[in-house]
Amino acid sequence: MEIRKAVITDFENIKSMMLKALRSDPNAFSVNYEEYASCSNYWWQNYLSDYLAGLYSHMYFAQENEIIVGMAGLNFSRKIKQQHSVDFVWFFVDQEHRGKGIGRKILEHIHTVLKEREEIVKIALSVVSTQTKAIELYKKFGYSVSGNQRRHIKSGNDYLDLIIMEKHLRP
Ligand SMILES: CC(C)(COP(=O)(O)OP(=O)(O)OC[C@H]1O[C@@H](n2cnc3c(N)ncnc32)[C@H](O)[C@@H]1OP(=O)(O)O)[C@@H](O)C(=O)NCCC(=O)NCCS
């Protein structure tokens, strides 16, 4: 299993993994499958352009025998006052491949990448309160809860909390 950074030719791979994630785990993300599935190709080109360029946004794939089984993204800030902080997004492992350590490997890889970026002092993420496996995993990697946006997400008739977690990478 290898972890690789998405490149300019990965448009369809990123799009299909994002749609797969939204369809397979509708509560896990703060956006909706039907909403994204109905967006035009033009919208997707625009939305994914930063990931494809690989400068301010990176997408990482976990790949097994050429098949993409997991992903996670990093969003860096263009703003001078926020360039020390990075957002962790779109963390997902295909249902069939869960519980085999792939999520752990993706997180380890991301932290190795960030260790080499001396200017980055913290990584932050938001996770819907229903995603207990993800929350446990983040805690094991040293993330702690720094906020709770109560009833931030509406899923069917339910309102779900969005938990903010962060990890400080340097003093
Ligand atoms: C969160 C997620 C990416 C983890 O991927 P994974 O490949 O299954 O994770 P791993 O196999 O590396 O397991 C890592 C940890 O996850 C937790 N975990 C995994 N499977 C679990 C299970 N069946 N029950 C409880 N915890 C579990 C454990 O803390 C585990 O730690 P361990 O290795 O010390 O036992 C995956 O469950 C997923 O895609 N979930 C849906 C999307 C989601 O919630 N994304 C987070 C958005 S913020």
C-alpha cells in the first residue's frame, strides 16, 4: 500500500473519491452527496483546481495495486497571518478496506509531510460528532477538542454537532 500525492491528472480520481465518500458516509461530511453529484464539470474543475495544482491544497491517496482505497486533504492558507496553520479535510477510507490500518497510515504520512514544513505549527480539523471511529483515531494521534459547534449540521431531521479538533506540531 502506498500513499501518494494527487497530481494534475487526478481530476476524475479526486472527484469520484469525494462522491464515494459522501454517498457511503452521509453523516461524515458537512456537504451533501446529491448537491455535489449534481454540480457541473465546470464547477468541479474550479473546486478541484487547487488540489490539482498542489500548491495551497494537497490531496493524498492511499493506493493498493493501482486502486485508490483512501484519501485525505490538506488546505494551506494564502493569508500571511494564517500560513502557520493547516486544515485537514476529506479523510475517508473505502468501507471494504476499513480496520486494516489504512487511515492510520494516511495520518502518519500527513504528519511526516508537515514535519518538513517548519512554518506549520498546527493542524486543525472539524468532525461530525457521529464519527466516533475518526474521533478516536484523531485522539490517538494527539489531537484534542478545541471547540464544539452545536447543531451545526442538519442530517435528515437531526441536528448534529461539529467538533473542532487540533494538534500543535511545534512549540
Ligand atoms: C475514520 C476512517 C478514515 C478510519 O479509517 P480506517 O482505515 O478504518 O482506520 P484504521 O484501520 O487505521 O484504524 C485506526 C483507528 O480507527 C479506530 N477504528 C477503526 N476501526 C474501528 C472499529 N471497527 N471500531 C472502533 N474503532 C475503530 C480505532 O481507533 C483504530 O485504532 P487502532 O488501530 O489503534 O485500533 C474511516 O473509518 C472512515 O472513512 N470513516 C468515514 C469517514 C469519516 O468519518 N471521516 C472523518 C471525517 S472528519
